[in-house]
Amino acid sequence: MSRRPSERLRVPAPVLRTRVGSKRAATDQPNVTGDGASPLTVRFWLLLVATGVAAGLSGIVLMALLHAVSEWAWGSGAAGGFQAAVERADAWGRVWPLLVAGLVAGVGGYLLRRFVPGRTDVDDAIWTGDARLGVRRSTGTAALSEIVVGLGASLGREAAPKLMGGVWGAVLAGWGGLSLEQRRLLVACGAGAGLACVYDVPLGGALFTAEVLVGTVRLPVVLPALACTATATVVAWLYLPAGPVYPGLPVPATTPSLLVWAVPAGVLIGVLATVWVRLIGFVSHHGPRRTWWRIAAPVVAFGLLGVAGLAFPQLYGNGADLAEQAFLGGGALLLFAALAVLKPLVTAMCLGSGASGGLFTPTLCTGAVLGAALGGAWSALWPGTPVGTFALVGAAAMIGAGMQAPLAGLVLVLELTGTGFGIAVPLVAATLVATAVARWLDGYSIYSARLAAQPSADQTT
């Protein structure tokens, strides 16, 4: 049987042209491939660094906007942070910021759609389009997103910096005359860098770029992804704090109870992640259609959130404080169980109203409180493991399954918490099982389920 000739097909060619003693090609190692359709030229690397700098600066501006709005509405700069500020507010003080958020989202969204053309879906632009984004409309969308999150909407803050990182990649790719495939890679790196810099997760952001946005973990993708996320993160340190988003958590340890729990919990979380993703897909494609309802729907949805928050103030915001509460194990079992149901529902309601926002932190938060609820019940049968440890595993499993990206999900949780290596095996087991179950059942992610419909064949002819 003849063997495929082993040639050194790296493009561009390496500096050292001679082979090693085995006479095998460098490209026989599957990840050490050529650059393919996206050559990593000197021009590309220069534009990549510029994209990282721009993504970091955009992240600073957007987070400053979010913090300013939050401080104005809630006074959250006081001791205790956002959640404590919400709990200190009276009934009207909790409701009016959400009503303002609804007006901002409804009226602002209408004006952008009516008067500012351009594409704003960075995932769609990378996966199915020409990787071009509307600069003015994307900027307006990003600003609206951070304003409504700062006012207390149950949406993630990462959508805006992710979008603007991608916008800068698209703009710089156009200025630099890059090819379509190079532009897609640069936009993906910029989007991943935007996410990375606001959470201080350069490694997780690079894996998000490779695993989710590009879909392959190989050197010609990983190297620029790492360079861009690291650059953006360092730039963002000019304003944003360095270190884990959830500092000071107890160091978890693997126990027999946790090991046994991880697999069945992974199965259940995988099923629930599928339900969550399907819910996201449903509200994304069955939102308001009439102009008047597009303006009114966010006011109604955010008003309902404001009322629900009178009983459950943890529902306000992107869920970061709620996730921290679960990681610390500070809450009643029934409360965690209730919030595991209510948080995704109010998030879907906000998204379905037409408001712009992310899903990363709400998904992470849902996994954390779900893990705390399931783990707390399990501990009644087999004590010895802190509830917060179960919450860490639940968060990784839910975000891995929800993104259909187990490596990125695991690393993001490790970077966000600054802990978790002591429970690496149950973390991996639960995330593996949850992602596999979700993939077997459906396969959509919180990103692909939101993609706009493609025109049919008769519409394109």
C-alpha cells in the first residue's frame, strides 16, 4: 500500500528548510499546519496588535459607561456593590431604573433600526457573512446594551465589548486590504479580545475565539487569538482591575461525593442547557414585529422584571453577584432552586423584548445556582462537600454546554474564579457530559440559536 508523500507544505515556509532525521514533515502533526487561507503576514500581525489595543480601549469606554449608569441609578459604588445597592432601594427605587431601561432600549433600538443601517451580529458576520460590520450602528447598539445592563436589565455585559472588538477588526482589515479569510480571523480575534479584556480572561478569551468563533484549535488560529486577547487585556488594565472577577473564593477540593455527583449532574445540566438554548432561540425569532410593539415591549418586559425584583432582587443585573453568592455557598437551598428557574426566564424575557445584551454571565449564573441547588440536595444524602464547590462545577458545565465549547467553558470558569484546579476531574467530567448531552440532543449554542434566518433560494434568485 502506497503512503501519502510527506512533504513540508507549510505556507509560509519555515526559516529552517531542512528536515529532522526522521525525514517526516512538520505538517504531519495536525495542529502544526500551514496558515491556509488566512496567511499570518507581517501586515496581519500589525493589524492584529492594533485590533487588540482598540478592543481594550473600547472595553474601557464601555465599562466606564456601564459603571457610570449603574452609579447614577443605584449608587452601586457604595459598600457592598450592585446587589447590596438594589437591596437598599425601596420599591420605587427598584422599579424606575428598569422602566428607564425599557424606554432606552425601545426608543433607542427603534431609532437605530430606522435611521442607521449596518450589520451588528458579529457571530453571523464571521460564520456566514463577509465579516463586515456597521460601525455607527454597532457603536450605538453597544452603548444601548451597556446602558440597559447598568440600569439593571438581566442581560450580559460582554456583548458590547465583543461586538466592538469585532468592529475594530473589520475596520482595520478593510484599511489593511486583507483577504476575506484574514478578515474573518481578525474579526474573530477582536471579538474574543473584547470579551477577554472586560473579564480579565486572556486564555479563556483566546479559547473562545478558537473554539467558538473560528471552530478549530490549531496554531495558526491560537497564536493570533492569544496575542490579541493578551494585548486587549493589558490595555484594559489602564482602567479595569487585574485579577479574577470572583476573588477570595474558598479553595475547593475533590471529594468522593463530588466525583459521584458530577456525572449525573452533567446529564441533567446538559438537558437543561438544551432547554435554555431552545428558549433563547424561540424568543430571538419570535420577538415583536410591529413598530409600536418594538418600542413598548422592552418597557413591559423590564417593568415586569422590576416587579419580580421586589421579591427577588437577585434577578436584577447580569447575575455576577448571584453567581458569587452561589460560589460562596451563601443562600438557602430553595432560594437557589427558585433562582435557577427565574433567572433564565427573566433573561429570555429581556432578550425577547428586542433589547441588546449578552448571555455569557446569565448562563454562568444559572449554572452556578443550579449547581448549588442540586449539590445542596445531594449533600443532604452524602454530606462533606461545600455547596460552593457544586456551584463551580455547575457553572462550568452550563457554560460549556450552552456555548458548545467545553474547553473554553472550563478555562473561563478557572480564570474568573482564580480557583478550581483542586476539582479539575469533577469539573471536566460534568462539563464533558453536559456538553455531550446537549450536543446529542440538539447542538445549537446560545450564539448559533440567535442567528438570523438565511434567505431562501427563491429569495436570492
